[in-house]
Amino acid sequence: MKVIICGAGQVGWQIARHLSGEKNDVTVVDMNADLVRRASETLDVQGVAGFASYPDVLERAGARDADMIIAATHSDEVNMVTCQVAHSIFAVPRKIARLRSQSYLDAIYSDLYRRDHLPIDVVISPEREVAEAALQRLAAPAAFDTESFMNGRAQLLGIALTEDCPVLMTPLRQLNELFSSLRAIVVGVRRETGKLFAPSPMDILMAGDRIYVFTHIEDVNRTLEVFGKRTKKQERVVIIGGGNVGLAVARALEARTDRIRAKIIEKSRSRAENAADGLTRTIVLNGDGLDMDLLAEAAIDRADAVLAVTDDDKTNLLAAVRAKQAGCPMAIALVNDPTLAPLMGPLDIDAYINPRATTVSSILRHIRHGKVRAVYSLGDAEAELVEAQVLATSPLAGKLVRDVDFPEGVLVGAVMKGDTVMKPTGDLRIEAGDVIALFTMAGDRPEVERLLQVSVEFF
């Protein structure tokens, strides 16, 4: 497949790395020649320096025979015009655009939107994606990472194990025997060395491990309890940052039936006024989220969670630390720089959200082959959780789980038959039409594609 990626920033670079690693013909376009050079020298991609929406630049990038264009520059307007030019002049079949402005999003998602007028097949909103990720973190407060699969019937949980975890030093095989009715599988483990791996049945869990567990949505609370995490309903949330992300989270909380009480702290007066105008039950405070007096006014010591989502990583980290010191039991920080992730443990921050990783996963989810229903990238693209429908031609079809020769770095998280999500026991038969969730290390992705009979043709 021939793909043009417009924008060679972190999002564009990560998508290029994924797609070029899967042997696609990828061209990266950016007006910054240094970024283009970096991409072409470090990845198996071609590079074109120029303004992404200019027809002659797209011509040089090979738009006439491109299968897809992904517009992920920093400008909404450039991304929209790029898709329009790709459609009108070059008839590119599939167009994906990253848009940030709430005004554009409101128009695009409204009934007034017509594809003929703005030919974008998929709109990716980083703020909406991040807000959804934040809501998922709040729904499973004891997890450092979480993502929904199988139409919301299954969940991937990231759980940090501490000394009081009751199942430490227990082989995973024995764990499955002790909790046979628990529809949960440990699919990934990151040890203190920092290396992520797919565990074997004889592996044991140790204090300090950060594990990934794939579980049925109805078993989330029980799963957390098995691994020593208390579950508590979130009733009071303080949001530091009243921009697009904070506003989207507050709106979603207001729309819920369980009526979570939320407060927003926003430093900019105009943003605070805008947030207050757009919300009905949420209290908005104008001031610095690092101010201890203001945190006290927001009753941070009685809050169940604090969500720091300003546009500055360091502010988010410091605000999360201060909120914890003031007595808030849970802190979630928005962090763009992945090199800051190792600080989460020493700073006692419970979870973080990486907007770039969230956006990349969302874009990948939309460009995979139709039978691949979802892809979630873990770590620095070290592994993926892939959800796909089993084809009749797949080597998996008709086989028992125990009879499939999965690579060492691949584990089955669950199998969904119809609307029923099932734990992948050895005697479970995989049939054509079933939906399967596979954890795969990056190096084993080609074998997973062979098993699923999905090559690198995407849409």
C-alpha cells in the first residue's frame, strides 16, 4: 500500500515507523527539511520537503497513485486543505485528518456535515481521544493504563504490583487454577529492567512488576482485587486545566447518570469563563493549579482523583504531585514527552496519558485491514494488542487454542463468539467469524498477520 503522511512530528513519525516496518511504500511530507531528513535517514521511507497542501508537493510525493493520505500537521487548516486537494486533484481513495479546533469538530460531527463538501474519511481529534483515555483511567482508578476492546465488553488493564499483592510469587498457570472463573489473562509483564515481555505459564509475578491484564468488562473490579487493588467509586474529581481536554472530560462527566461532582481549575481567565459558559454543574475556579490555597478551596483533600491536563507537561507533573501531597488519593497527568514516563513511579503519580501515543493508536485503528478491528500500541511501540475477526482461511479457524503454534511473544487475551467474550482456555475452539484479541511483541507481528490472514493491506 502506498501512503503519504503529511507532518513529520512525533505523531507522523510514529505512524511512518509502524507502516514502513510493515513493508508499505511510505512518503513523509513536511515543510521542515530537517524533520524530513530525520525520517528518511532513520526509517525506510521517502521524504519530500514542502507545504503539504500544495498540489505540486503532493505530486512529488506520489499522490497520483497513493492509496491513502494521512494529514497530521500542526495546522487544522493545512490538514483539511490537504485532504481536499488529495480528493479533488489526485482522487486519493482514503483521507485521514487530525483536527484540534473544537469549532471545526462541532461542525464536522453535526448533521450539517456532508462528505461531499469536506472529503475527509476519518477525523482524528487528539483532544477527544485524550478525554476518552482520561475517562477510562477514571473508570479503573487502580490501573495505570486501560483500553476497551470487543465493543466495550473487554478491557486491557495496566496494573502496578506492590508488596501487598496477594498473588506474588505464584506461577501464572496456578493463578488460572485458583481463579478459574475469573475471565482474565496476564498478557504482558514489564519488570524492573524495563523490558516488556509476554509471560509463560510458569512465570511468576514480583513486586514492582507492571503487568497488562486482558479481562471481561464484568470482571474488572474482581481482577483488580486479585492483584491487590482496592476499587472505589469516583464521586469527586478535580480537573486542572480548562482547555479542550479538560472541558471534554467535564462535559462527559456531566452527561453520566451517576453524577460525579467535578471542579475545574484554569489559570487563563478567558478559558475559565469559556469553560463556565459551556458547563452546567461543574464548578470552575480561575487560578493557578499549583497554588496550594486554591487547591484547598477546591477541596482537593476530599477529592477521589485529580486530573492534570494543562498544555504543559511540567505543570501537570507538579500539579499532580501537589494534589497527592494535599491528600488526594489518585493523580493522573497528561504527559506529551515519553521520556518523562519513568518519573511517574518516583513522583507517586498513579497514571499518565500520552496524547501522541493515543492519537497514533487511534489512527492505526482506522487504517488497518477491515478484519482487524482495533490495535492498541503498548510502550514505545514494543508490543500491540490486536483485535481481529478470524477468517475462514486463517490457520486459526477450527483449531483448539492449545493446538495453535503461537510464537513465544504472542498470547491470546480473549475470544468473542457472537456477543459472548470467553476466556481462552486450551480446549476452546476458535471458529471462523470469532473475534480474537492477541497480545503480540513487535517482532512477532508478521506471524500474527499470517495467522490472521491479514497481510499489510489495510482498508
